[in-house]
Amino acid sequence: MSEFVPLCLDALSARVAQNAGFTKGYVSGGALGYAHAVSEALLTLDELCDVVRHVTARSDLQIIADAGVGFGDAAHVTRSISQLEAAGAWAIEIEDQVAPKRVSHHRGIEQLVTLEQMVEKVEVASDSRQQAKIIARTSAVAHESISSAVDRATAYAAAGADMILLTAGDDDNWRKVNSSLFVPLVTFGALDATYAEVWQSRGVDLVIDPFSTQVLQVQT
């Protein structure tokens, strides 16, 4: 069955998630930026590491850290991976947008690096980690095509990514993804158990909810 992963931006939310039965938590770059009242693009590696360190110190959750674009090019990715793993991250996500990440991505205006540039980042990330999982995220479905997303994801997996994160859209697109990829798949979705079978049928292993708990806090 697909596993849901809630947002955990502090030790308290991580303990609540753990007590509710979750085994993994997500430190979202976007949500962390909102919590600091800045854009994700303005976050620093130290700020992200601090949150991961606090969350892992007070919970037993396996933490997925959203490292965005890796805080720079391939050389920067090396340090980002080692620092986040030292902070306690179980898995580290990097994505194929340009570095530095543009503030305009919040408006859906995103620029992607080339497949070759991202492959280099994934290779460096894979070589730099000790035991942490590397999750390679592609935004190509929305900005290029499903075929491009599959090509990118396949190349990222071959470069050393342990999991691929993408939002493929409809069932037909998910079938195209599953027919080409043979690594665990990750996507974004709400913490809604009624959709567990839907995600399972689409071959998705992890469903990350990056914002709902933060939205609930704002609404209250």
C-alpha cells in the first residue's frame, strides 16, 4: 500500500506524526520558506539543516529533506548532501530547476536545467552520500511533456537516484511512467486515506503532503 508522508517543520509536529502512526516526515523547502516569511529560493542550507537536526533529535521518523536545487551547481550539491545527512536526513530530494531557484516558481514560472546538468547533480549526490536515499524530482511533466519527464526520470535513476518524485497527472501518464521506471516512485498529494488505493494502482510508493498541516495552522 502507498505510504503517506506528512509535513514536519519542528520537533512537535514530528512527534505528533510519529504518535499518529507515520514512519516518515517531510521537511518541505516551500513550507519552511513560508514559515520564515520568505521565498523558498531565499532559504539557506544552514536553515534547512537546523530543522532536520531538531526534528530527528526528538523523533524516530525517517526524514525526507527537500534540498530544492541543491543550493547551487554540482559542486554545491556535494556539501548540501553531506550536511543534510549529518543533520540526520534519511532521504534528500533534489530537483531539476535552475540554480539559484527563481522566486517566480511560486507563480508556476519555472525554468529547468538540461537533462545532462541534472544527471551530473544526481551523480554527485549519489557519490557524496553515505547511506541517505537520493530522491530526484522532475518538473518536466508540467513544463515539457510526459515523454520528456520519463526520459529525465530514467536518466536520473541510471545516474544513482534511489527514488523519482514527479506529479504525472492522469492514470494514462502514470502508466507511461511505470512502464519505463523500475525504482520507487514518489508524488505529492493530500493526507487522505481514501486515495490510498488510487495511488497504489498508479504504482506510487510514497505520497508526500507538503503543505496541509501548515494550511490548517494558518486557518486556525
